[in-house]
Amino acid sequence: MLVLLHTSPVHVPVFEALRDAHHPGLALRHVVREELLERARAAGPASVTDDVRHLLAEAAADGAGAVLCTCSSIGGVAESLAADLGVPVLRLDRPMAARAVALGPRVTVVATTHSTLGPTVALVEEEAARAGRPVDVRTVLVEGAWELFLAGDHEGYLGLVTAALDAIGPADADAVVLAQASIADAADRTRTDVSVLSSPRPGLAAAARAAAAVE
């Protein structure tokens, strides 16, 4: 069984659909804790460490083969606690970051909330160091988009993100990283010629492999 830790219920059907399409038979259990992202945005990711540790311990006790944190703001916190659990804990965005640095040194991180920029930039830089590659990361915060997400205006939310992506060209970046799972669909809508990478599909694939290895 793979346990997914979310900070929004909108991710549940997304990962159910990805499982059905690419990993049939994989048992998923979803844990949704919206308050973790709210606190991380207000007080920083470290403020949720104790709660994340408790949730991960519960997942391990319930028989999880692996845990996947789908929130980029707290993914690093979850991943850092893996050694204490005895089961793999993965952050959704790591495979995406590794792919980005393989595409070239100029990586643009696009996000809709401040809380995910720092963790995502740090992850890209970490993957570049691991691969022995140079990297120059710049960030784009899509102003006004997060308010639309909170209001449930998914189309408006993706529209603002897509417009931001359309403004990025080959002269600006070798790869664009969509820092949140909630904006993944913008990759299919943009007209930019730059490679735009999202995290749900590669992240779930990595977690499925980890869970299968444990079993």
C-alpha cells in the first residue's frame, strides 16, 4: 500500500486517475491535512515537523509500503523524517527536479505561493549538485493565482499560471518546473517552446517503485 499525504483534497482524484492509468492494482490511501500547508505558509515548513512525523508514523504502523508527500511546501520536511520510520518517504517533486537539471543549467521555478519557492529552489540546487551539473535557478510567483485556488476557481487559477508560462521563452530558460501539483495541468495548456515539467506522474511512479520494492 502507498500512502499519499496531501494538503488539499483536490489532489485525491488526480492521483487516483494516474494510478488507474499507469499503476493498476496499486493500493492507495489518501491522508488530507489542509492545515499543514496553512501553517507552513504562515510560520515556515519547520513548524509542521511534529505533525508530519506523527502522520508518517501512523502510516507506517498501518502497513504502508511507502509514503508520498504531494505538497512541495512540506515535502522536504517529510523526506527528512524517513530515517526514523523504517519505510521510504518520498517527496513528489524530486524526480521532476532531477529531470529539470538534466535539460540544462537555466531552470525557472513557477509557483503560486511563496511557501513553495524556497523548498523547490533548494531541491533543484540539490539535484544539480548530486548530478555534478551547474544550475542557475530563477523564480516566478504568479500573483493573484493562490486566491483563485482558495476560492475554487480552478480555471482562473490555471489561466493565470498558463499566461505566466507563455511569457517564458527559450532565451529565458532551458526548463520550467511547476512547483505545485495543483498547477500541473498548465503544462498542457501553455504555448511556450520551453520544456515544462510537472510532478504528479513521475513522482507517483517513483513512489510506486519504492512501495513495490518494500513488498
